Amino acid sequence: MSEIRAGYHKWRVRELAATAIVLAAVQAGRMHTKSHAVTVHHAAAFDVSPPLGSLREGAIAADGPGCAVRGCGTSPRDPGGEADEQASPRNESGSTPGAAVEQKQQGDRPPAALVESFDGLGVGFEGPQGVSTGRNPSDNSLAVGPDHVVQIVNSRMAVFTKKGKVLYGAVATNTIFKGFGGPCEARNNGDAVVRYDQLAKRWLYVMPLFQRIPDRPDEPYSVCYAVSTGADPLGPYNRYEFRRKLFPDYPRPAVWPDGYYVPTSTGDDVIQKHDCIADRARMLKGADATEQCIVIDGVNFLNNADIDGFGLPPSGAPNIMMATGGTQLQGKLEDDGIYAYKVHVDWENPANTAASGPVKIAVAPYHYLCGGQLTNCVPQPDTTRRLDAQGDKLMQRLVYRNGNGRESIVGLHSVDTSAGGGGVRWYEFRLDGKRDPYLFQQGTYAPDAFYRWMGSIGIDRQGNIGMGYSFGGTPNFAGQRFAARLAGDPPGVLSLRETVLVEGEASQTTGSRWEDYATTAMDPSDDCTFWYVGDYLKKGAASYSTRIGAFRLPGCLAPR
């Protein structure tokens, strides 16, 4: 994809100098970024599909020349090349920003109970529609409903029972658009994401299309949505295509009562992001719908708050959107703030739709792990190949929870640690009476000199916080672990020792890209069980497998 992006973004390079001035002022707390006018996209097409369980993958064209049927569109670009002989530059200042908030030993409580564990898509997968071996990175997305688990890995999807039985898959992700017509049916793409909208008991798929569509010079890209008509993931879907002017990279769908919020990046070579809101109410009904988009310059990768649980924000409350500071393109790899926006959508009068901010929330200083994205620093046994950490961004999901008399937002990212490895910096923010987020607690989980990175976080109905993440560093092969805290524990501490979801059995030698992201999802059947998915390599395997696990914390056992 690098040649596609280079061509599309070449004209934008001259804007970087001006953007740098804006960004520097924002991060100094002197001004807000300015959003472009709101753009309204009407659905280019919409329909209701046959039941997904009846659809079979056909001869579906790949998204661009030279791509296999399993699809193109890897976000961000894969540098490839020979094995990395040296690690990417790390913090050389002699001190580690934020060392004061590091948790340098594991908690003293027993590990969270691992209540389910099974392999997902990847090497070793076999389903009714065949096997699945993916291409790097895995773009690992997971959603959980009352009775099912749905997974997308890069450009393949599958449906499981909660015991790991494969009901459907592996098929190309755009099989869900079979019979829809247009590019959503014709093209398969990586970076597709699945969510379960527990407020409506529906499944949501968002699939971006990265390859330019030649006969649409003004809107050369598309984003394809599918919203189930009920709680059965194998049933019919309301399907939509919205055309986009800007490259729709790295989508992060978030459920909010007034819309489906989907931030994207317009490319690796520009400091520009896109926040689009799809009309959730109309899409749930299968009616004609619109998508409203706001362009935001001078900001890092964005995440909109995504609801866990069943507690709603007050009617009309804006969605909170956040980003880390710094900017890798300009060599600014450290910051001491998280930057928050309030996003308000008005479906009757789009001129009122706006993203106000950012407001800097002061946090402990941090330095991007590995120096940011598309770098390499995580060592592996028996190879000089090191792994990428995506250390420049808040990872999916940014989670909102309204319960127990408080509104919380939790998020995390990967940072350098004083022991020389990698740690997971996590936050809990609270909302005040003006609906402004403030820092309630923070910590960097770094109990030793190994690497913990690329995590995903959640918060259960009791306010307990759990997070899964990759674990590795010589002599350990990269695998997956989970750590947590109880709501009443001292601030900034993960009090439960690590639960090992899966140990790696081999090093990845085919490239430095690792996952791009993992996913934690809350089980709606009890609002207590954390589900998490991440990558590992089996012994002797040339590519990754994925492991899906479910974790439950003490005292959160009974159904709602």
C-alpha cells in the first residue's frame, strides 16, 4: 500500500510545515486545532442482505493489483525488507519519562480466572468454509454477543460459539456484502473491524476500501457498513456504502447513542485525521442514512469513546475523543498530555456538528515505545528480527462506562520503561459536572525488564479494570497475557498478577509488523467477563495464530 499512499499524499507534503506550527501551539496549550467544515455523505447504496449464514465466498476480486483473494489494505504500510539488525532508536536522554508512575512488580492478588481459551483465525484454524492463514499484520478485531464471538483478522472473518466451536468461516470479510453490488461486494480489504452494539443487540461491521476507484475522482474511496437486523450474527444485515474523499485508514468504530463514531487516518505521511459519524438510529432500521465527517489537522491517532455496559450517558451528551501527544513525523516522541475533544453531532442541522478541542489533560510524561509506529525494538530469541510496537498512539478501544454513580473512560498506550523494556501506560479518566474529562488514576505496568505492549483495555460493571497485551523479549517468544485491578484497590496499581493466555512458541521472522492492534470486549450476558484476542506463533509455524480468551475478576460472577 505504500506506493498508493505515496501517490495520494504527495501533494500534502508541503502542508507539513504549517501543520507543525499548529501542532506545537496545541501541545503548548495555547490554542485549539481548527476543524474543517462538516461534510455530509449520503448512502451511495443500501439494502438488506440475506442471512449471513447462507452466504458463501465466491470469486471475489482483490483490492488492487497483485493482491490475493484474501485482500489488500494493510494499515499502516509494511516496510518489509531483510531482518532488522538493530533496534529502532529509543529514549537516549538518560532518564525515563514517567518513571514515577511505573508499577515495578506484579500485584499481590491471584491472577484473573481464565474461563475460556481457544484458537481463532490463523495457522491451525479450520472451519466449515476452510482454513485461514493471514498476512501480517493481523489487524485483530473481536466482538462478543450473548451467545457468539465474531472475529476479523486482516481480511478474513469467522463466527464462533463461546466454547470455541466454529459456526461460520473462514471467509473473506466482504462476503457479508455479497449481492450488494459496487465496490463493497467487489473488493476485499484489511483493517475491517467488528463491534457488538449491546444497547441495540446488533452486530456492526466497518470495512474501509483503500484502493482508489478510478471513475470517482472526487470520492475515490468508500467505507462499507453492515448492521445486523437482530442479535444473531448469522442473520440478515442492513448494508451501506458511504463514499469518501479522503483515505479511510485505521478505522476505530465506537458505539454511542446518537451515532456510530469512526475515526480514521488520512495517511502515514500527513498529520491529519478524520472523524466520521454514521446515523445509527436510521441504520438500525435499515433506512436511508447519512454519514457526517470532520477533518482534524495536527493531531495524533484518534479514538472515540466506546460504551461498555448498559449505562447511557445523559441525553445529548457529546462523545469524548482522545489522542496521545507528540508527533512521530517531526521526531517528537515524548509528551506529558492526553488530548481530549468533545464531538457533537446534529442530524437535523449538520452545520451544528463539531469537534471542540483539544483540551490537554496533564499526565505523567511518556516516550513512545520503539520510537512510534513502523519501527522495531522488541527482541525475539534466535533471530535479529525485532517487532513493531505501534508506540505512538492510544490503542483500541477507548472505553466509556457509566455505573456506580460515576462516568469513567479508560485507555492505554505503549511506552519506554526505566528497566529498558516496554510497558503499558493506562489511564482512568472521570467526567466532571461540565462533562470535561479529568485524570483520576494512571500507571505504567512494567513489573520487569521484558516487553508488554500493544494492549487493549476494558472496565466491568463493578468498575474493575482489565487489560490484555502482548508479552515478549528475549528469551521469551511473543505471546499474550492479561492483568487487572479491582475498583477499590490503590490508584495506579494492577493488583492481580498476570494471567498467561498463551505462550509464544516461535519467533516471527517474515517481517517486523506485529498485530497492529488487539481487542478487548465486554461480554453483554453478564457485563463481567472480559474477552481478549492477540497473536502468537506455534512451534515451526511461519505465520501467526490467534488466541481468544475470556477472563473474570473476583466478585463479579452473577448475571446482571
